[in-house]
Amino acid sequence: DVKVTQSSRYLVKRTGEKVFLECVQDMDHENMFWYRQDPGLGLRLIYFSYDVKMKEKGDIPEGYSVSREKKERFSLILESASTNQTSMYLCASSVDPGLTTEAFFGQGTRLTVV
Amino acid sequence: QKEVEQNSGPLSVPEGAIASLNCTYSDRGSQSFFWYRQYSGKSPELIMSIYSNGDKEDGRFTAQLNKASQYVSLLIRDSQPSDSATYLCAVNHSGGGADGLTFGKGTHLIIQP
């Protein structure tokens, strides 16, 4: 069973804080992704990584950075949290670089920035 | 611009009937198509994938793909209250590469007992 685990289920942070969201997968997947999900806007890709130390911008990378130092771990960093970054954050991983196979999602982190 | 369009609903279907969910996409070169189910407060889970034109059946679920019309659908037969969820259509675009799936905003399905 593929497991994608996100470090926190709920987080509350203050405006201006640096925030780290952690994601770990246990199936040796090459590809990992960070999405955010907002009502009325759906799932939007923030960043993805297809290999250790490699990263690519998704559709909405502004205000975020990522780190992938080990294959199993992909971190999303909010450099200076703002209230418009309040959202559900979903990490996913996939074995297939062409993404012809499914993406497996973590349980999500609901982040509130106050 | 990669776009995936779904009717947001809610789509209300009586128990035991067929639920029909539709999705259109903008990138004509798209190669892979997925339907995810998402219960409230939970993360998406894959229920169907389809890669070639035609129908693909898995239990009570049938995915249909028409690349010429850039259209993909999901049929749920014998709908159950447990099928009530938001259904996300997702598309992988032309050229392959690990560029992530583009998701529609989802259709909220309600199965009425």
C-alpha cells in the first residue's frame, strides 16, 4: 500500500512566519507534487519534483519554495506566510515520469494564516 | 493555457439510478485522463483511469473518452448514497514529463436515498 504522509493535519500560523510543510512517501516514487485546494478554484499545482534536488514551478509558485534533499521527502516552504495562503495543501507522488499512472495523495494539511 | 472544465453541480441523482459526470479539456494533445473521488475533508483517491478512445468499465464505474471532442465522462451505475462526493477530472498533457496533472474544479454529486 502506497503511503504519502503529511506531517500535520492542521496548522495555524501568524502572518510573516516561515512555514514548513513536510511530505514523505514510502514507495520510492520519482515524482512528488504540491497542490493547494481552495473552494471554487479546485486543485492547483504549486511545485513538483522529478528527482532529488530537482524542482519545477507549477501554475502558482509565487510565495512558495520547495526542497527535495532525499527521494522520499518533499517539503513546501512559505517564506513569509500571508492570509491569502490559507488553504488545504495536498502532497502527491507518482512512480511514472510521464504521469500515465495515478498520483497518490497525502491526507492534506489545512493551513490557516492569521 | 491548460484547462479542464466540469459542471460544479450539485448533481442530484436518486439511489439506484445512473449518475453521469462530464469533463472537457483544452489541450488536444492530452494523453492520460483520470477520475478522482474526494469525500468532504479527505484527499482525492483514484477511481478510474483511461488512455484511449472508447469505454473502460470497472465494476459500477465506466469511463468514456472521446479525444476528437476533447471529452471524458464517468458513469456510475446503481448509484449508492456512499457515492455522494466530489468527483475530480484530471488530465495529463501532451509531451509527457512530470509536469503534474491539471484538475477540474470538481462536480459535487449527491445520491438521494
